[in-house]
Amino acid sequence: MGQTRQIVGPVLIWLLVAATIGALTDVPSWSANFAEALAVDPWLDVGQIVSPLVVIILVLIYLGTMLRTWMRQESLRFIRLLYGAGTTMVVTLVCFILQTTHGKPRPCHVLELGENCPPDTSFSYPSTYAVMAFALAVSIAYATPWLSYLAFPLALLEGLASVMAGDQYPHDVLVGAILGALGGIGLLYMFIKVQARTAEKLAARKSANHNDS
């Protein structure tokens, strides 16, 4: 029964993600209006700086946490972060496929918001940065819960900044957050027992190496 729940749960989560993606492929009026209201001076320049900076900060926090758990021999947390990194890459790849499939223009393409807009071959739906930010935040919280108080506000800030920059519509960010967070949870939960067994093997190997030395 436990094995069934481990499979059915993630499948249901991914079905919810797929339904959300399918429901918001067209730009809702509220999203267009919100993007047009936010993507103005001086917020354009602020958003263009803050959005990628927040993603870099999240990656540095992630790598720092991985290093810390390795040094402190916290095997389960380290393995969870390792799987979280893999999960982030998987959902980011899914995001790229969806962007290419839907080919939705960015707000800055439609509103002509200046030269800092990405090329028109770079699509908007869903938001890559939002997918990455929320997948990283979920993975950080999964391994080290107390860091969720830092990771999730940063992920929300990235989403807001990308709308301010004119790079994304709010619904792009919303779908990206759902794909990154819920998609990440589904993948992490599906392999939770594998993670535990891998962590036990890693801990045993470290213990044997320590005894040999």
C-alpha cells in the first residue's frame, strides 16, 4: 500500500501541474493588465537586476548548504539536496520544452519596453527563473526546513522582479512556480525511499573509512 501511495501521489501532483499549465496557455486579461502596470520606469531597471541576482543567491545558498551537510556528515540531508539538484534540472528541462511548444512572447516584446528585452526567440510561458527559484526553494526546505523562511521569500521576490522587468507576465510566474514547486515535490516524494537507502549507504561508507583511518 505504501509503494502504491508513493507512485499515485506524485502522479496526481503532476496531473494537477499539467492541468494548470493547460488552463493558462493564453494570456489572461488580469495578467496582461498587471504586467503593463508594473513594467514601467523605474521598476524596469530594478527588476532586470534583481531577477537574475535572486536566482544566483538561491544557487549559492543551495551549494553552501550542500557543502555544510557534507562537512557535518549529515548524509540524509546531503542526499536530499543532491536529489533536489537533479529535480531542479528535470523541471527546468520540462520548462524549456513547454516554452518551445507554446512559443508565447514576453511582455517586453508586446509592449516594446526597450533594448534590454531578451530576443524574440526567447519565450515567456512558463517562467524559467520561477521554475528554478521555486524548485530550489522546495529542495532546500525539503532537506533543511529552517531555511524555507529564507528560500521561499527569495523565490517570491524573483517572480515579482521578473514581472517588473517586463520579462514575464504574472501568470507565467504563477505557472512556473507551480511547475517548480509541485513538480519538484512530486519527484522528490517519488524517490523518498531511494534517498533514505542511499543516505544509509553513504553514512556506512563514511563510518568505515573513518574506522580504517
